[in-house]
Amino acid sequence: MNSSESNSKSKKVLSKVLNFSDNKIKLIEIFVKEVLNYNKKYNLISKNSENDIWNRHVLDSAQLVKYIDHKNFNTLSDLGTGGGFPGIILSIFYNDISTFHVKLYDKSKVKIKFINHIIEKIKLRNTVVCDNDYQSHILDTEYIVCRAFKKLPEILRISRETHKKPHKLIVMLGKSAQDEINKASKGLIYKYKLIDSITSNDSKILLVDVKK
């Protein structure tokens, strides 16, 4: 399957499976164009993933909407958002829900500048950028999502020790996910589920219900 066919397939999944509207997909198209343009000079995503950006980054991020209960919870933090995956994709999906708010954290000045540019360009009214890293801010949202942020033990420590209230933790992991959980779970894992990713057989999604 060439990149054009793969991109088209990913857009169909966004529409038919994940309920992204045509307008939201158009906003993602603008976002993707900007990512690829910035990536010529700055390292937002790996160069070898550019041709498969719709599957590797967009769809991979978008699938998280299946695990977010926006009717009962309305705040989300993306720690280490990088080039905006999954944070910007989630912001686009929930942008028409005035009560839902997304916070994006990253310590890279270059990436923060890019994220602010995207927020202004596609008018994401529900999104706040938190520069520097999470340690410079109070973590108080009902969801935390992490994609290529830190090692699982550190993510769990942040979730347990730094966050201010009970929350849902969503961590995107690789093929060694279960081994990582087993090694990190001493006193840290609460009720959790490990879900298969729709984009890769080697990818998993960890869902943790963190109680205080």
C-alpha cells in the first residue's frame, strides 16, 4: 500500500470508526501540512515517518477518543506533546464542546512555538499551552495522556505523586508493554486495562484508573 492509499484509509477510519467530522478532518489536514513544513527545519516527528504520518501519528493519536468519556469528564493534559500528538488531534476532536479543555505540556521552546502557531491558525478555543515541563505547573485534569513522553515507572510516579486528584491515565506503549507494566507495577498500578492499538500490532494502550 502506497502512502496515498494509506492516508486515504486512515481518513476513512477517522470518519467511519472514530466519528471525526469532515470539518475536523480538514483541520487535521491543515495541521499535518504545517507539521511537514516545520519538519523540514525542526524535528517534530521522525523523518522516516513523514510518508505515513496519517497512520503513525494522526490515527494513532485519534484512537484515544474511544477511551475518553467527555460526557462525564471535561479536562485533559497531554504531557510531552511534542509536535502535537496526541494533544492537537484530541483538541480538534473536542473543539466544538465548549466545556472540554485540553492542556498541552512540553519543555521544548521550538515545539511550544509551533503548537501556539497551530492553535492560532486553526482556532482551537479549548486548548492551553503550558510551557516548560509539567513540574512548573499544577497537574489537575481528569485525564492524563502520554505518547513517547517518559519511561512507564516515571509516568506512574508523576501520576501518583504530582497529580492533585483522582484521574484517568492513558499511556501509549510498544510491544513490550506487559513486561513494562509488570516491572513498574509494585504499588503503582491501580485498576488497569491493556488495549491493542488499531494502528500497529506492536503497539498497546494502557488505561489506568488512578485513585487517591
